[in-house]
Amino acid sequence: MDWKRLISSERFGKEGIARDERERRTEFQRDYDRLIFSAAFRRMQNKTQVFPLPGSVFVHNRLTHSLEVSSVGRSLGADVADRLIDKYGESTRSLFQNLSSIVSAACLAHDMGNPPFGHSGESAIRTYFTETRDADLRAFFSEQQWQDLAHFDGNANTLRLLTHQFAGQRRGGFVMTYSALAAVVKYPFSSTLAGKKSKFGFFAAEQPTYERIATTLGIPCLERGVDGAVRYARHPLVYLVEAADDICYEVMDIEDAFKLRILSFEETQDLLLAFFDEETAHKMQSAYPDDSDRGDRIVYYRACVIGALERVCVNVFIEHEEEILDGSFQGALIEHIPQREREAYKRCSALAVKRIYKAQVVTDIELSGYHIIYTLLGLMVNAVLYPDRAYSRLLLGQASAQYALEEGKEAERIFHVVDYLTGMTDVFALDLYRKINGHQLPTV
């Protein structure tokens, strides 16, 4: 792959249209602004990250997580750009100085396709289609379409949200640059190539879109199946988006667990200081008096850890740039960092699985969220398949016209139902569930 092709301001849906000379922002800065002012982005403030949405203690939701990932991504992009300019010469500055904006915009968008209630929402959608007792339902879909739903993943849904032309739109999606869109696609292959995992990059409907983007940017196709499925190399900036996400969710989950008293101060301090040599860790502890606020100390340690992980991920990217560009690099950047930092990161991951993701407050919201999404999906699918029934008319009347639940063939209408559900916030999904079950009457 060639950086000159990979960094492209070509805009999806406005190909070939000349740039407005009055515009002072770069095309990639405009991507960021389009996202942050969008309704879809704002809705993430009411979507679960890991812990339930806040009571007396504020923890991360999808929106705050995405903002933090974008901040780390901006630093990763800027530092990698500086190193690449040093490598390739000052004449490349105008090219590489865009990396920071591209990565920060892609980071901002990376979770926008996730349904309500975190991973339990994804699981509910997958399970509905893999365990459905309606044998006739599968007949509406091609094999790849069915696998899209059986492996449903928020990553693939993000590309759909960013590019799909919903009813009433003049152009598809957010009209973002090709480079930013490619940097969002973490798993650039079709669902039929996902195997037992649920990770893939685009639905069958958006595969031509991604293929056009990849062809324009010079991203090589690594595999093309007889069923039309494809596997591409990653756009190199995907590795920086992924690293920013890896750094933030692991470290910030530890901090949130401390705030919620799932982890003690001593446990949290030991986890975070393990990223540093003994001398550095001692200096960090000495920066605050013993009687200082423990929360402030954890925030300071967390900031130091994020900075340290950002620097080592930049080093890994530069050291493996050639492999990344030829599509042969394996794994995430975080898997190739030095041993001390890697072992400390693994300890955080192991503890998170054991103590955080299985905590009662987490499993309670997963249980409720799963049931809510599964129930709503079943009712809405039945409604679009039998739209003339009285109850179906009531249900369909709840959805915005942009989702066009009654348009197209059966498979298309069912995908529109998934669009509708994944666009909901946790609270909206809960309110709709309560109304449908008669547990809540509307107020005037």
C-alpha cells in the first residue's frame, strides 16, 4: 500500500465534487465535525459501555468512551506522523499531518453502530436469528445476508450507519472521506469468513461500498470466495484506531471499577503501577502525599499509563510499518509492545474478565438488556412481515419514517428493523418495552 493513495480526501457520496475554497478546515477535520454534531453521536450518551448508566457515581458511557478514544487516537496519529515525516522527509509533511485528524474522526465513529445495552444487545440480535424457531424466516435471505445477522456485530453496523442512505436522505450516510471510513473498518472481511467469531467488517449490502473505497485507496484484496465473500488487508490507520480503543477501554474500566468500589485502592494502584519500572513507580507514588485524595492519585496513575501505552504503540507501528503496508502484520499493536507493559496489560485484562465484567451490576444490565432487545426484535420482525394486522400497525407507527419499515422485500424490511433497534438509546428501548408490555402508560 502507498501512503499517497491511502490518505485521500475523496468524499463518499460527493465523489469528484470540487472543494469549497472558502473552507478553512481540512476534509478530515470536517469528518470529525460532522460526527460530533450528529444525532447518532449524541445518542451514545445514553448507551451502556460496561457499567449501568450513572446513579450517584458517573462512569463511562459510549459517548465519553468515544471522546476519550478519539483523544488518544489524535495523539497516536500526530506522533506517528512526526516519525513518518522524519523517515520520509520534510516534503511529506502536508501528507502525513492529516493522520491525526483521520484517526481521531475514525475513533469518534468506531462505536456508533453498537445497539443499546452494550455487548448483550449484539448477542440478543445474533441469538434471535441463530435460534429462531421460524424456519421460514431464513428463506427470505441469501446465505451472506443470513450470516450478517447470525454474526451481527456493531463494527459492521457502524459502516452501514456511516454510508447507508436512509429514507429521506439526499445522500448516503455522513458523506465522510474514504480514508476515515476505511480507518473505521476493523475487520475488513465478509461475515461468511468470520468462522465461529462474530467479528466482521461489513454487511452484504455495504460490501460494494467497501470494495469501492478499498480499490480507490489501494487496499489489496487478500481473498475472494466463490460465494462473493471478500477479505481485504486493513487500512494501516485501523491499527491506530484499534490501539486507542484497546488503551482506553482496558485502563478506563479499571478506573471505573475503583470508583464503584469493585476494586480497592491498593488493587487498582498495583495494577496501574505495574506498567512502570520500580524507580518510575516510586516517583509516581511520591508525587502525592499519603493523605491526598485517593481518587486523584488513581486518575494520575491512569493518565501516566495511557501516555506510556500510547508511546510504545507508536514505536510498534513505526517498527512494523513495512509489514503493515504490505498487509502481513498480524495481531493488534498492543500485542507487540514491550514485555513489562504487555504483561501489565494482560493482568488488567484478566482481572477485568474475572472481577469487572462478571460483577453483579454488569450482569444485571446484560440480562435485562438482552431480554429487552430480543423481545422488541421479535415483535418488530413479526410486524414488518405481517404489516396489515392491527397490532402490527400500532408497532410500526412507533418508528420514524426514515427507517422505512414497510418498504422493500422481507429481508430488507427486517434489516430496517435492526437499523431501528440499533439506533435506540438504552432508555428509549426500555420505555418502548414497557409500553408494549403494558407496564407503562404514556404521559401527556
